[in-house]
Amino acid sequence: MKKEPSETPGAARITALLLEEVHRRLAPIWPDAHPLLHYHSCFELLIAVILSAQTTDEQVNMVTEELFDRFPDAKKLAEADIAEVEQIIHPVGFFHVKARHIIDTAKVLEERFGGNIPPTLEQMLELPGVGRKTANLVASACHEVPGIIVDTHVLRVLLRLGVCPKKDAGLAESIVRANLSPEKHTQFSYSVNRHGKFTCTARKPACTQEGMSCPLEDICPKIGAKG
Ligand code: SF4
């Protein structure tokens, strides 16, 4: 099988050095290694992350207060009327499928895990609507295991840095996993997320804006960053 560029020994070494340097520079700037979603329990976090697909954390935070007031645990949500859930979560988009996913997830949590979050990443991935980003985020926040959380911001930054050769979150996760030590994974994910959200933004990365600067400018090839 043809190897990805970062798998060759020389390229992997460069990738490892680059990731280490990105972590060294960004972690002190963005030290808060926590989700921006509002939640009070691991159940709420899991549901909020499922709702965050294809939308912003801010949009999700606008609906979850009412959702969790009405359905505070897996048991209540498992028994919910889907039309009521759809009406509450309507603003986050894709509300038909997301309502089905969170109710079905709540049922699985009730039936298989006593209403709790599954103990392993693999079991979390079996839940409806749960992909690797969600599973890594919830596992790292709730079970304190290293999590590589590749969301849209992290993937964009890794593409522009040349760490990941294509828009493939799974590939990006595997490259980071292979080239950065596990104890740095969670902090790296959050600091790169904030960097992508506030500095290396989709439309106006700081390096292309008059009077703005980026702490990674001298080590970034700026792939796809338009001025
Ligand atoms: S130099 Fe530009 S493209 Fe590279 S990380 Fe910074 S803002 Fe993003």
C-alpha cells in the first residue's frame, strides 16, 4: 500500500517537530483545555456534542438549557416525544436526524450503561450519531484519557500547516497520534481549536490581514490560506 507522505521516516520526523513546536507555542496562549459547550454532566456533554455537528457551539448553547431542563438525564430523554425534542433543538439544524440520534443514544445509555457514559472510546463510537470527534472529546473530558479532537477548526489548521495532506479528519487524527506524545493530545486539540476559531479563521486567517499576526507564521507554509 502507498504510504502517506508523513509516514516516511524523514517526513514523520519533520511532522513530529512541527507538531511539538505548534503545541509549545499555542498551549500557553490557549491554556483552557475545555469544551466551549455548556454542560453540567457527561450525559449533557455527550448530547451537546452530538448536536454540535455542522453548527457552532454558541448555537448549541442556545438550545441546551431548555433541552436539559426538560430532559435532565438519559432516562427522561429516552422516553421523550421526538416532536417536542425537534421543536427545542430546531435552531441547530438537521433537527430531525439529531433528535432521533440523541433519543436513540439516550436509550442505549439507559439499556446498556445504566444511564452513564460508556467507559471506552470504542463503546462510545457505537452510539447513534457519535463519531470520532465526539468520542474523543467526551472520553477526554469525562474519563481523562488523551483525546485528539479533530473538528473543523483543527482540521483546517492542520491542512494549512501541511501536517495533514488532505481534508480527512481520520487521517489527521492518526498523524497527530503517531507524532505527538499522548499527554499532549487533549491540550493540543483545544489550543489548535481556539487558534483556528479565533486566529487562523476559515475566511480571514490572521497572516492575510493587515495589522494582524499569527504566532505560527514563521513555521507555516499557509497552504490554502488566501489573502
Ligand atoms: S500563518 Fe496563517 S495559515 Fe498559518 S496558522 Fe497562522 S493564520 Fe493560519
